[in-house]
Amino acid sequence: METLRKMQVLCDYAQYDLCDYSSDIKQSDANLPGIYHATSNGCKIPIFKVLMTNKCVFDCKYCINQSKHKFTRLELEPKDITKVFLDYYQKNYVYGLFLSSGIVNSADYTMENMIEVARTLRKDYGFKDYIHLKIVPGASKESIKRVMALANRVSINFESASSDGLSQISSTKSFKKDILRRFKWIDSIKKKDKSLAPFGATTQFVIGANDESDQEVLSSLKSFYRNLSIKRSYFSAFDPVIGTEFENKEKCSSKRTAQLYHAETLINSYKFDVDELVFNDGGLLSENEDPKYLSALNMDIFPVEINSAPLHELLRVPGIGPRSASKIINIRKKMPFKSINQLKKLGVVVSRAEPFIKLKGNFQASLDVYS
């Protein structure tokens, strides 16, 4: 099969590894395969995203590339990926590379091929821009260190929040040995040399492929953020693939993963505890209500005084984010706030914030007005 056709197939399959919050898996242009857009600081950045191979030794029951799925297996050579990427980069089609792979032969054999791509770009061609390399489960500590020396960002997919959860979808992966241990190695390597993988590590969960609840996923995630060098998490909504063992399993709602992203932001950026969030009896978030707003309705701290509330409380006000909360604290040191319009100019969504705040002791609105 010609290289371009291989590239097209493997670029399309690469979209199951997320690098953005979009839950849509879209096929790439047949003439320019592999160009996708990731969000950075509100801007869409084109990157080249590809799998080295769709061959895989693992039997993940939901995965299109699982070992038991009968379909055409393809593999690209490091030189093929390097050639296409450099052509795209020199024509300003892309500004970075996201390289992932199924596991062929062994974890370290696979990692060697990925390392060769990054090494060639960095050392032979002097490429200094963005490279994101996926670390495969079971990779050796030495190969992980070499990857981190070449990549701006690395990632490993947890897929599940626990050993029990992973055992529901795979009989060939060990949660503690193949994945968690590798994240601990990333953490220890990063602590010894902060220049390695300067953009940190990310992970991904497959939501709806097993019986784990949102509460279980977010509880594990909170622990991972506290104990490991993980900067961001992505949530992939399970979608059954014909020919896999889960082909008849119910598809996960994209609304569910959207709410998990909202909740993850509260945990990661707003420093919420999981027990501050509201779940139903099955441990699921509401698919229709904003998690922060529901959380606020169940807190007894409101209304808070804008001119004296600590950062912790300001961040729990609907309509106030980390940036506007910091501005409020800096400004009120010099002069107290007197009107809602002053907050609006800082980016506060006052229509959401009003029922939960006071200004100079005066209530701004009643919750009954917004019910």
C-alpha cells in the first residue's frame, strides 16, 4: 500500500487519542492527511497527528486497534513520518507533531521507533517547535526519560479510574504496573530535571466503556493531580466499533463528557474538592445543569462579600473565574468595589454571580429571581 494511503488511515485512527476538548472524531483531508487543530490559549494551532501503527498486542474491548479486531494492519517507518511532517512544517501547514502508536512486538520496540522520529527532527533537522509523544503502557524507565528529553509534552492513557475499571475493558493491561508506575516514573524524572517535557504530562479516560461513575473518575483524577505530574485530562466518550467485543454496548452521551470537562476545570483550575460537586444516586453529574452552579446552590457560604471574601470563596461564585477572582483581590486592596458594573468590566458574568454576592454588605439579588 502506498505511503499516502497508509498515512491517511493511520492519521484517522490517531484521532482516538485526544489532544483537545472536542469529542468529535473527524477524518482528515485525503490529500493532506493528519492535519488537526489543538487549542492553546484560546487559539487553534494546526498539528500533524498520526499513529505509527494500528498493530497492537493489547485486547482493549472498545478499541478499534485491539488485537482481536480483524482488519488491515498498517505500519509506517520513522522516515516516512519525518518526511511528511517536515514537508507540512516547511509549507506552514502545521506547527507541531502529536505522535502515538499501537504496540507492536513490545513496548520498548514501539518506543524506539517513536524516539527515532523525534530524535531525527530535533538532532538532524534542528526542529525546535512542539512535539507531543504518547508513552505506551509498559515502556521502560530509560525510554521514558529519552522521550521526555525530546518532547515538549508526553502522555499515557489511564483509560479507567481504577484497576477494577481497567479489568472490565482489558485482560492484557495492568493498571498499577503498566500505567500508574509509568506516571510515577514521569513524576520522579520531572522532579530531577524540570526542563524535560516542559509542558508536562496529560492523560485520557474512556467514559462509558466500563461501569465507573463520574464521581469515581473525578475522585481518581483529583488524586492523580495531587500526586503525579499530570497537567490535563481528556475524556473520550465510548462509541461502539463493529468487530470489537463491545460493538453492542450502549454509546456514551457526549453531554456526559462535556460535563466531566466542566468538573475537571473546577478541580484543576478552581481547586474544588470532589465532594463539593453534586452527583445523582448513581454517581453521575447532571447532563443539563452547570456543575459549578449546582455546587453553589448546595453551599452555605453564600452570599459572599466581594470586598473581603478569600480567593477560595470567590472561586466558588458562579460567573467568577480564576483570572477575575485574582483581579478582584488585587483591586480591592486599593479601593473597595461599589457597583456590579465594576465587576462586569473585569469579566465577571454578573447575571450568574449576582445571587451569590454582596457589595459593601448589600445583597445584590435573590436566588428566587433566578429559580
